[in-house]
Amino acid sequence: MKTNYPIHKYTYSFNITKSEVNEYKKLLPSVLYAKMESTAKQLLKSMEVHKKIQQHLFKLNVLQNAYLKDRLKITHTIQKLNEHEVLFAVLVNKENSTTKDIICNAIFGFTIKDKVSLHQAS
């Protein structure tokens, strides 16, 4: 039986600090990826405690650089949620910009190994 769930959006904001940039004051890609990944996993924390979940990165597009002292906003939107898979669209914008520049976008997918009550995740 296929169950449809409402689409949810979650946001997380952070300031880029000196320890997260290279010598040219550009945000390190590994730091950006780690923040996107950890915020996606936070949303699944209630399910991860009881069930086995395997992560997949389907797509990652870095469109421009972010710099020291920029404030970034990560927005996760659940695109697909069923008993076998959770699919997130991730968008990273500059918050302290008048144009809300897009830094990158990605698609994260999580395969659910055990059946789970998905109302816990939404």
C-alpha cells in the first residue's frame, strides 16, 4: 500500500567562521557537505534509533562560493516519503544577501532497510 505524506520544509542557518574557510576565505566544500548531510540526518533521528537507514547522494550542484562571515540557510524539503525511501531536496542560500544567492543544491536519498512507522519522521 502506498501512503502519501504532506511535503515538509525544514531550515537551518549558520554563519561561516574562520575555521571553515581556506586561505582565500572561501567555504570549504567538505564543511558545506557535512552541514547539509548532518541536518538531513537530524530529521531522520527518530527513525534511526530503531531502524536501519542507508544514505545515498543522488545529485550535488555547487553553483558559487560562500565566504567568511556569510550567513547561509539550508532548506530541506521532503520530496518523497514512503515505507522504503525518504528523498530530500536540499537548497543552500546566502541569507545576508539582497538577492538570496543560491550556493548549491542537492538531492539526498535514504533507503529504509526495515519497515518503520513513518508518522514518526514527519
